[in-house]
Amino acid sequence: MSCAHQKESKKDFYNRQNRKIHKARAQLNMTLDECRELAKEIGGKPSISSLSLKERWILIEELKAKGAKVFNPQLPNNMFSGQSSKHNENAKDIYPTRLARWNKRFPNRRPGFASNEQLAWIEAFWDLDFNDDRSGSGLRGFIYRQTKNLKKGPVSDLAFLRGNHVAAVMMPLKVKALEKHNQ
């Protein structure tokens, strides 16, 4: 990839992030100054444009945690030497972030379905220990494969995971996490 093309890609990515930030800000009825203050907490300056692409990704995640319904574009691996997109958050923050999102989406218990805590753990395990950033079906495909032979299966969306599906999805993730951490 030529240097000029890579810079253009970073600019395109920056612009896509910018659209997401301002869309999220509008959904939250947040003023530009309030958003700049949030940017200051992340990057040290009250400026959205001064944030790195990684910091902008974190800003979008913060806006999502506050209730914005926007897609946060995944940071491409080739854009950041030595950084993987699955490490854009601190490991200790992944579960609480996921749990807050599920609690906002499903504030009441859903009988027969996986709990918000279980959904957050599955996502956290996937992001930390299982996701290898290969292109393909990812978590949705994994869930489909794990539930295809179960009662009320298959499902491919984590939101529709039933209580009886949790063990089939969670166990391989736990095994992979143990293998990874015992190396």
C-alpha cells in the first residue's frame, strides 16, 4: 500500500469517525462544548480534532455508553503498526462497558434468554481471548455454529441467545481464555 493511499485511508477513517461522533452527540442532545469536555478527559485537550484515531474510537465508545446508538468503526490493523483493534480498550474496561450497553438495551430481565451479565461476559471473552481479527463471520458465526444443534437454535445474534445456549457458547470461550493465559 502506498504511503499516499494510507494517508488517504486514515483521512477517510477520520471523516467516518467524525460523522459518528457528531451523530452520537446529536442523539444525546450534547452540545459541542460538552463533547469537547469529554474529549479533554480522553486526550487532555478540549478538542475533538486533536484526538488520535484511537482516542476518537474511545470517545465514540463513551458516547455509546451514554446511550448513543451509533456504529463505532473498527480500527484497521494495518493503520496502526503493532496495535490490534481488539486492544482499543483497557482489558479491565471491556466487561463493564459491554454490561452497561446490554443493561441499557435490555433494562428488564428477559425470561428464557441469556442475562445481560452472560451476554457481557461472552463479548468480553470473545474480544479478549478469541477474536483474532480474521475477516469472516466473527462472533455471530461462532454463536450460530455453537447453537445450531440446540433446542430453539440456531441463533446468530447475541441478543437472541437463550438461557439453554449459554453454556455451549461460553465453554469454548472459557477454555480458550484459560489456554491463552496458561501459556
